[in-house]
Amino acid sequence: MSRVINFYAGPGALPLPVMRRVQAELLDFRGLGMSVMELSHRSDAALGLIAETLGRLRRLLELDDSFELLLLQGGASLQFAMVPLNFSPPGGKVDYVDTGYWTGKAVAEARGLGRDVALAASSAPEQRRLPTQLQVRPDACYLHLCSNNTVEGTQWPVIPRVEVPLVVDMSSDILSRRIDCHTVSCLYAHAQKTLGPAGVTVVALRREVLKRIPEGLPTMLDYRPHIAHQSNYNTPPLFAIYVVCCVLDWLENDMGGLAAMEALNRRKAALLYAAIDASSLFHCPVESGSRSLMNVVFRLPEPRLEGQFIAAAAAHGLIGLAGHRSIGGCRASLYNPVTLEAVEELVAFMRRFERHLAA
Ligand SMILES: Cc1ncc(COP(=O)(O)O)c(C=O)c1O
């Protein structure tokens, strides 16, 4: 078996020890003589698995019991709709920080649902740095922002504090660094970047914002039935939840917890940014205070060279280095499972590529 080094932006790499564990447990989940995929979602084993996953998440996110924690389906994109539906009335004021592609989708969804959307700040058009000032309407139902902008390669070093309830899309950096979640009223993140496979979405909700939820929402779009049924209102994606549970176990026990994971992620990103900054071929368009630890976006002087670099890297087993199709360029995603050795290999390859071009 030969495995490539995976720098895809999402779904991204999974830890090898987790994949081996999943493989070993595939046919016989916890001695039950069947796969987790065959398990009834009403069985004690399923209830135990969901509770264990939520417990691990609560511990790692350091959430106290002022928060409800959910495992939902529909990806982060469904949260673009559930957030306005649950936390604002039709026509209600909702504020967004526009920091690129995915926040644009969130804004469009809220507008499509008839909300009065205002931008509290924007990093358009250049997306080189995150805004420093936010203009939040005091009567806005909430402010929405994205902690890490997967496409543009920007990340809030610190999540801003605001006077209105704060909603944060953490899809591409949840559990990659420590964050004080208690300044947030709602956070959500799909699993397929730092937590596991696609199919499950984590949502944390401060209990006090639940009072705002209007009656009459379709059941699946209302957070409350999911809370009342412990994330088991309808058939949950148990296999995806199981893999998330294994990834969280790996994070807590093999990697030494979130502080150690964050330290490693900082080393990985620092290594790659330093190599880019020292190069005369590659450059990073994002200013240093806004650079993402997870998605390192970089460019070469022309698209032709970028194509050449991406193809040559792929031929060397370094996969997934093309930038998002909306902006082009290059991007290396350094999610938790991407090892320091993988980043060292990438940096060594970039140096060889540059030397070869100069020769
Ligand atoms: C920050 C962010 N939010 C939302 C999404 C949309 O996620 P999904 O495909 O789970 O709907 C993505 C997808 O990559 C993302 O990076």
C-alpha cells in the first residue's frame, strides 16, 4: 500500500492510526458481532456512542453546561439557513462579517430567507487581512463570522467579542487551537476537515439563545427537537459519528490534547510560511496577522507555473495543492492529521522546484 500526502482542503486527511482502528473494528463494533453501520440507532451501543462523542467534544471545547451540544446532518451549509431561521424573525436584522467565499454563501442564505442583512465589516475585494473594526447594529439578532476562511487562507487570531449574540462558523478550524467558546452563542462546524468524515455537523448552542427560536419551523430545521432527542431525533449517521469519536480519542490521548495539538499546528504553519517568505518564487498574499494556521494560500508569479508546480507535486505524492476553484493559486491545508513530517516534505519539495526552475 502506498499512501499519498494529502493537503486537500476538505474532506481532508484523517489520522492513519484512526483509519487503522476503523479498519480493525469495521466488522465487529465493540464485541457486538456487527459493524457500527449495521447498528440500530435506538440501541444502547448507539446511544452510548453518541454520548461518548458529545462528551469528548464538550471536554475538548471546554464547554460548560450553559451550552447544548448537537450532532446534526446537512453540513455547514444547512447551518447557513438554520441560524437565521432559529435566531431571527422574517425581516429581522442580522449582521455578518464578510470575509470571503463561505461567508458570502451564509449572507446569501440569510438574505434569501428575507432577513435584513447588514455587513459589519468586509475584507473584500483583496482578502489580504481580516477587518479590525466591526460595526454591529445594537439591535441585530446576532453577528455571524467565520473563524477560519478556508478559501482565502485567513483566520481570526482571536475571536472578537461583541454585544449581540455571536455565531461562528468553525468548519475549518474547530479543535485545531484553543478558543474561549464562552464568548460565542452558537458555533457550528462540519466534520470533514479537523474532526472526521463528511456527514455530521457539530453545533454548540448557548441555552439562553434557545428562547429566541420561533414556533412553526419545520421539525428538522428547529434545533429544539434535536436537543430533546439527544441528537437522535431521526436516524443519525452513526458511522461518521463513530469516526469522529475515534478522531477525538486520538486527539485527547495520542496527541496529548488540544494545547499540544495547537502547538504542533503552529509549528507546521510557521515552517511553511517561513519557507514561502524566504522564497523568491512563492509568495503568500495574506498579511501576517491574518494568516491561517490551517489553510496556507500561496501563489507563484503566473498561473502556468502554478499548474506546473501542482502537477509536479502530485507526481511526488503531494496531493491537493491547488487553490479553490474560485480564486486559483495554490493552497496547502494543514489540518490536525497532517503531520510535521508531511509539511517538511512539502517545504523540501518547494525548494527543489524553485532550484530546478532557476537552473
Ligand atoms: C468555512 C466553511 N464553511 C462552510 C462550508 C460548507 O460546508 P458543507 O460542504 O459541509 O456544507 C465550508 C466548506 O468547505 C467551509 O470551508
